[in-house]
Amino acid sequence: MPHKGKSMTAALVAALLLSGAQAADATPHVRWHPCPEDGTAECGTLRLPVDWSNPWGDTFDLAVARRKATGERIGVLLTNPGGPGDSGVDFVLRAPTYFSPDVQARFDIVGFDPRGIKRTHPITCSPDVLARQPSAYPRDQAEFDRIAAYNRTLRKDCQARTGPVYDHLDTLSTVQDMDAIRRALGERRISYFGHSYGTVMGEQYAELFGDRVRAMTLTGTVDHSADTTSFFTDVAGAAEDSFDEFVKWCAGNPVCPPDVASVWDNALAKLDPDSQAAVAFRATGMLKGPQWPELAKWIPTISPMKMPVPPQFVAILCQDWQVRPQSYVDLARLTAAETQAAPHMRGAPEHFAAVGCIGLPPANNPQHRLHVTHAPTILIAHSRHDPVSAYPWAVNVRQQIGNSVLLTYAGWGHQVYTRNSCTRSAVDTYLTTLRAPADGTRCAP
């Protein structure tokens, strides 16, 4: 990253650390009550500053949930399931079907809906403005300029309807919220389990508050140091690799059409680029499981479709990533690089995010290499054939965090912890005893 980006990030981190210390003087509190959806869990809210550099300014209510330890308690396991845009409260509600009985016995499992998500001051935008979204594949500079103008119009609309929190959706703000949760719970240190985009929260929490971490597990890891081209070509390559693995599985399998790759390519060739991207995005969702039989049955039925672009996904990503193609030529180069990395998948499933950031102000929390100094051993667990979070990302994050270990599930899909007894046991043992597996450990499918 350019030196200027590093300087901005360092200055922002310093400001957040100072403001966090000021805000810590007024310890936040949660008033717990049974969750409306499930009375066996507790829900509540935490009133926090919108802008942590101005802790006495506007506030918002952060939605939190917890399930208390059912046995001999170790402490708090703060969690986030990713997205960006997934609900951490919902994750706590379904925790009994996700975490092992041992983890449920030893930890209060706590989650939260990040800023702008579901129960926490959700992002609100005009449906009419959202419906006017232009093509993500402009054919010239004039169409590129129309994208930039549309993005600025959408941002202004969402700002007006959402309020001040819209400008503070970045992960640096979120990790301050996470530490406020720790303080509200009266914990000196917490354990953390983050999946997918929740790993960015974990990484940056470890940077700012490493001495407040007891243990940290990151699964489906995202590398927040990747530049624009690397980010999108890595994502494209991950999707292509998973599609290739699906094609191998299909060979000779009666559930698949003969030569499924050709059937796929021919179906996409009949679609315009935006519809191709929407189809590839849906297919990537099936590769996350993976749900190979469902994907095989769906491919012969492919028809034109529209890409669902959640405004919260783009809003958060554009504040965390300095992804700003500056011209039609820049975007055309990026699109070509994506397509070269993923000829079957027609580029990166998140291509729309690069387009959604065009013309917007600089990111609040731009990419940078991690600088983790005070955290304990961090466990990074990753699938070798993850269709969303590229495997090289996990390797890169492992290299950036000196005191970390990488556990590889040598199989498929975006989830790791629930994959099999090997992955679950390794994570459970680490969380409950702090005994991490050896770096480079592999779990067979």
C-alpha cells in the first residue's frame, strides 16, 4: 500500500485508542432480557458513540445477545459470523446447533449485530434509488461516469435515511464497539471466534487490543492487506478453483449433466455480463457448503437473473477497502484480470463491490499489513478449497501475525469448524485449554 495509506491508518488507530481510553471512563452497561425469538438466550442493547473520535457526540444502540455457559465457565466467547452484513445476534440464537456442547458449557457465547445491520440501526436506502443501479460492466468512460454519479446519489440517499452512523460503518469503529462489549461484561480478557468477514474484526481487534485477548480463532480468513487487483483476482481464483473441484466431483456422477463445464459455459454465453455475474454469484453460494448436487441440478435450468446487491455489504466494504477504479480503463483492466483468473466463473463474484465504490470518498479503514504485538497465539483455520476466502489469504495472514498457527482443512467449502471431528476438536481444544495445534496441521476431508 502507498505510504500515505499507512500514515492515515496509523493516525486513525492512534486517535481511536485515545478516544477509547476516554470513553472507557464511562463504563457501558447492557440491560438483559429474554430474546423475543428464543427465551433461552438473552438480548439487550449497548448505547455507544457513533464516532469514537468524538465519544460524547451522537450515539446509537448496539444490539447484543448471549447464551450463558451451561457448565464450569471460563469466560466470554465473543463471536461474529461475517458478511459483511450477517447478524451476530442470530448467530447466538442458533449457537446450540453450531458450537459443541463443550464450548457451550465453558463459555458465555456473545454476539452482536454490527453497525448498520438488522437490529443495530439498519442501513436504510430508497428502493427507487436502489432499483436504478446501472450495469457493473460499463462499455466506455461515459458509462463509467454514470456509475460514479449513481454511487454518489445512492450514498447521499442512504446517509439521509440512515443518519450519522452511515459514515462510521468501518471495522475500526466496530472493534471499538467490541471492546465496549468487553467492558460492559466486566471481562479483563475475552476469547473471540470470527468467521469470514468476522476475521477482519478479529485481526484488527488483536492489533488494537491484543492484551485483552485470551484466545482467538479465525475461520475463512480475509486478508485485509490485499490491494485492489490482488483482492479481486484472489477472490476470482478461489471461486474458479471451487468450480473446478465441483467439475471433478461431477465426472461420472449421474446427478450431473455430461460435460457439466460445457453446459455451464454455454448457458452463461447466452447471458449479458450482469446476468452472468448474478448466476456466478448464486453458484458461489452453492459452492460454500458445498451443495454440489443442488448446483448440478440447477445448471441446466440457468436463466437471466439480477444481482442482489445488499446496500450494507457495499457500504461497509467501501469504508474498509480503498477499492476505487479511477477510470473506465482502470476498471476494464481489473475486469480482464478477474476473468483471466476465473474464465468459467467470469471473474470475481464480488465484482459488484468494486463498481459500488467508484466515485466515493476514500475508505475510513484502508488496507494495511497487520501489526499484532501483544496478542496470544491466534488459531487460523481455513479450507483448502474455500470458494469465497482465498486460501492464500490465510497463508498471508499467518505470515503477518507472528504468534499464530494455520490449520488447513484439506477439503471444500467456506465453513471449517463444523466440517468434521478433526477441525472441531482442534478448535475446541484450543479455546478451552489454550493448546493450539502445530502450525501446518492438516485435517483430511
